[in-house]
Amino acid sequence: MREAALSTLPRAKNAPMRLPRQAWLLARNDLRQEMREWELVATAGFFTLVVLVMFALAFATLSRDAQVLAVPGMLWLTVAFVGALTLTRIFDRERESDTLRALLAAPVERLAIYLGKALVTLLVLLGCCAILVPGVVLLFPAAAPLAEHPIQTVTLVVLGCLAYTSVGTLFAAGLATSGGKNVLLSVILYPLTTPALIFALVATRALIENHPDFSKYLSQLAALDIVLVGLSGWLFESVLVGTGARRAPTTRRRRG
Amino acid sequence: MGRLFPVILLGVGALTLPYSVQRVFLDTPIERTMGTVQKIFYFHVPLAWIMMLLAVVCGVAAGIQIRTRSERAEATAIAAAELVLVAGLGVLLTGPIWGHATWGKAWTWDARQVTTGLLWLVFASYVLVRHFGAAGSERLAAALAIFGAVNVPIIYYAVKIWKTTHPDNNVVGSLPPQMWASLWPALGGLLAMTLGLLWARIRLERAEIALDEAWVGVEDAPQEA
């Protein structure tokens, strides 16, 4: 099936249109596989529900003032947890059936692989947010403004998840090609995604408090998205396959 | 020369540091509002500068490593990252001591504190990936270092808008020249020590890489009967 998807890729023609189209074909391939198995969505969705229940049990008795401070934290921590779970799986399929090599050898832009995987991760995360945000609004009365401004909430969630996904996909890809040890993903992800999460946190709190600076924070988050996507896209090829040729990348022996 | 250089630098550091301690405690006037506790400034601030310098060195070296696969850049990135952890530990220990004495609270979630703490975490994860990552994870670690270096100003700004009530510590900017004069020996001594350690660690790492490659070379060589 993947081969079928790849064989439909246009070769050298239509260079400007090639990248989005290739990215979309790769993402569609993953999504189709996902529609058959529901593995990512089912596990991530259930995990979101579990974390939500945990937060509800832990923080149900908070006063309304405290909820205003706690709700943004719960929201974005859950996104961070679910994101880490999704990202550990997103390249596993390629690794299990050893198709990452085929993907790298295929006549597609490397950037398209990154964009395709990032798109799938983003969609899974957004699917989880479709459970998470209404859940938070139901469980915590202070979060009601999230439901009152649906457009702002959706924009905020999309931008926040995009920032998380852009960094996460890069490092998930790097770990997938460097031969396992997914434990390291959490070690890398949490410190690196902190700025994105802080920006999302600030914007969420501003939205809940009806703060006039909300749109300013939102545009800052969008600017951060551009920086992170640009940097990740630029580094993706180097992380995945390496450039230059000092030595074969995997021949290094590990002692000790 | 390559072997002598770190020894010279460490020697300079070993001579300068005691002198700077003597100068800081005996020849520099005691700050009026903060008292003796302000003396920690002469070690805290240089350590923070050195940590930032090393973080930038690591980020740039990682960038060169990922582009050209330079073994020298790789060794520099590793050495700098490990020293960021050491200098960062110094900053994160002296900072709260100073804060406890002057602000009355060791950790106030000030933008600088959070930024330093997160920078330290990023480089800790870099060192973890370098030590426990599988073969081929050096490119991943390099990307991590680049991201870490780019993140620093972003985190600083993010925390500033997140925590708008951070204490205004403009004391440092308005120091009399006498106190500035005492800062330089401390900075010089610590910098000499750092560069000496950095140089020695780079040499060690390059030797390790050369040894690894020699091992691989022996294993790959056709076996003689």
C-alpha cells in the first residue's frame, strides 16, 4: 500500500507543488492505516480520558480562583503527556516493518516525510483535545470561557499543539533512526517543549480571564510556531540521515 | 603544546582564584544594602556568564558538527555541554543562596532563574542522550543542543510574560567601579579554569573517538589466516 502511494508521486515535474503533495500523500497513507487499526487514536484518546479523570480526582475541590490558575496547566500538561505517547508510536510502525529505509530511499523530499508525520501527530493530538477541552470545561466551572469563545479556543489549541508537534516529530524521527531507546524521547521532549507550553499556558490563562492581551499572546505563539517549524524542517534531514561523509554514521562502536 | 595548554590555563586559574578571593573579601568595600552576602556576586555572575558562553559554544559546535561531521566540533560540543552542567550547578547553587539572603526567598520563579534552570535541564538531556543514546544518536544530540541554544532567549521572554512580578534586580548594573574591578580577577580565574578543563576534555574526547575508529578499523579489516 505504501508502495502504491509512493508510485503515484510526481517525479521532477511541478517542483513547487511537489512538497505539499508528497507530504499529503505520506500523511494520507498513515491516516488510512490508522483508520483501519485505530491504534494511535484509541490509545491516545483513552489516555487523555484517564489523565482527565486523574486531574478531576486530584483538583475537583479547588476554589474557583485556584481553578483559573490550574486549568491551563492541566490542559497543556495533558497535551504534553499525550504528545509524548503519540510520538513514541508515530515512527514505530516504520521501524517494525523496516519501511523507514524504504521511505528514505523513495524519491520524496525528506521534508515531506517530516511534514507528513507532523501532520498525523497533529491530527491525533487535536483529536485528543476534542475530548480534553470539553472535559475540562465540564469538570471545572472556571474553564467556561473556553466554551464561550470557541474560535479563540480552537485557534489556541491548534497553535499550541503545532508548536509541540513540530519539535516532537523531529526528535521522534531522530530516535527512530538511531536504533531504539524511546525512553530518551521523554528526556528530550519535556525540556525542549517548555517554551511552547509556557506560551500556550499564558495565552490560555488570558483567554479564561478575558484578558485584553490574549490576541497578543496568540500571535506570539504563532510566531513561535513559525520559528519551531522552520528550525525543525531545516534540521530534519541532518538528524535523519546526516550530511557530509566523515564516516558511516552507525559504525561507531560503544564501549563500556 | 596541545598537552601543555590546559595545564597552563589551569595553573593561571589556580593562581588567579586565590588572589580574587583575597581581593573580594579583604580589599573590596562591603555593599551597603546587602552586606557581606553580596560577595557571592563575584562568583555567581562570572559563573552565569561562563555558562551562557559555553551554551553558545556548544550550540555553534553542534551546528558545525551536523553540517560538516567535524570530529573536532563534536568533541567540542560534548566538552562544552558537560561544562555547562558544572558551571550551571554553580550558578544554581550560588543564586538561591544570594536570593535567600537578599530577597528573603531562595527561588522566586524569576525569568532568569527559570531560564537558567531550563537551560541546565536541556544540557542535562543532551549529556544523557550522548551517554545512553544508541549509535547514530550524535546527530540527534546535536539537534538537541541547537534547539537548546535557540530556546534560551525564547524561554527568557516567555517566563517574563508568564511571571510579570519578577523582582527587579538592577543592583548589578549600578555597581561602583571598585566592585567591578574585583569582578575581573574572579571572572579571569574561573574562565581560565573553564577553558583549561574544556581543552583537556576536548582532547580526551578526540582520543576516545580516535580509539573507537581504530577499534572499528581492526574489526572491519580482513582477518589474516
